[in-house]
Amino acid sequence: MKIATWNVNSLSVRLPQVLDWLSAHPVDALCLQELKLSDDKFPAAALQEAGYHSAFMGQKTYNGVAILSRTPVTEVVKNIPGFADEQSRVIAGTLHTDTGPVRLVNGYFVNGQEPGSDKFDYKMRWLQALQDWLKEQLQSHPRLVLVGDFNITADDRDTWDPEGLRETIHHTTAERDHFKALLGLGLHDAFRLFDQAEKSYSWWDYRDFAFRRNRGLRIDYTLVSEALKPLVSACEIDRATRKNERPSDHAPVIVTL
């Protein structure tokens, strides 16, 4: 079973690339972030024609998340229960496989703008609410995968300039502590279960030839529960999409169970 996550930075712009990618990489499920379109504009018919069911939570201009799956997604939850939020940031659903159900949680984590800002405070509250909810989810769904654009570098390996960017957004101790707290729930970073090349990133700024110079960040993650950890056989970043014409600034991350 293959599950991928990809921040497409506007599905309306990137839909042809998504369809081409799915044709070349027929994963079982693809989680998208930053749809940047309202529900009425979601291309469910085109994706259905490509062989994928869709569960989605859109938002005009900003945010938006979706799960595309070869089989229907059940028990869909949108956003974090009990956390008042006007932003479309989380969608969860259950995938049914031959070996049992897999709970898939797809998140577009808060950016936070800069430490000390109101948006950073929102990020901290959002992360805490996510942890509290996931603790409950893991009790009822031990086979759980959390994917998405986390907008956090887990540690210094995940940034091209660890010293120059230290304690800036995506690199603060507070953000990394929240990431560690997610792992403390019994989740594991699938990418780090394997030997990986140094300077492996999933996001590169559009400016300053960042991709060409490999000045990037790894902020797109796949975390698997303890029950699924033994089943993970691979996890990789598909850098090729970043070479597309008008690419997303993020690359897909694919985990194989």
C-alpha cells in the first residue's frame, strides 16, 4: 500500500500535474494540502475519472485539504473536533485494506508567520489541540498515519541553514517541541526509518534559485503509529515534480506499507 502527501499550492493550477503524477505513480491514497479553492470548485469528477474517490474540505484562496483514495473513505472528520477554527486545515478518514482499516489524518499545519506574533500563538494552540485529539484517535484507531505539510523542521538535518535560521519560523524550539510531542504519542517519522541522503528536503522557495542550489526544508512528513511501523518498507521524496513548469514549491512524499 502506498500513501503520498503533497502540498500542491493551488489545485486549480496544479490539477494537470496531479493527474499526470497519479498516472505515473498510482498510489492507493494521495493527501493534498493548500487546495486554495472552495468545495464547489473541487475537481471531483476529473479525479473520479482518474480512479480516485475524494474527501475534501476546501476554502477560497487559502488552505484546503483533501484525501484521494482508490477506495471510498469512511468516517470522515473535518478539522480538529472541539477546536474552533475558521481555516480548512485537517481532514481524516478511514481506508479499508486487505489487512485491516488504516486511519489517515491529513493536515495543513499552521505556518505561524514569525515567533511572538498572533499567528504563532494560533500555531501553538492548534498544535496542542491536534495532539490532544490524536491521542484519542490512536486509542480507537491504532493503525494510524498522520501526513501533511507540518511547517516545522524536525531537527537540523531538515534545513539547509540550521545556524542561520535557528529560532526563526519553522525552526523554533517551541515548534520542534510540538513535533517531539507528536512522536511521544507513539508516532514515528517514516522517512527517518531508513538511511537517507544528506540535505533531503521537500520544500524549496521559488526565489533565489533555491531548488537549483538545494536550499530547502523538509517540512512535509509521514508519521506512522507503532502498529504500522513494522509494515513500513520505504519512504521517499519525489523531487522530480519540482522541475515541472509552474511547479508547486513542495514535492510529494511517498510511504510504502
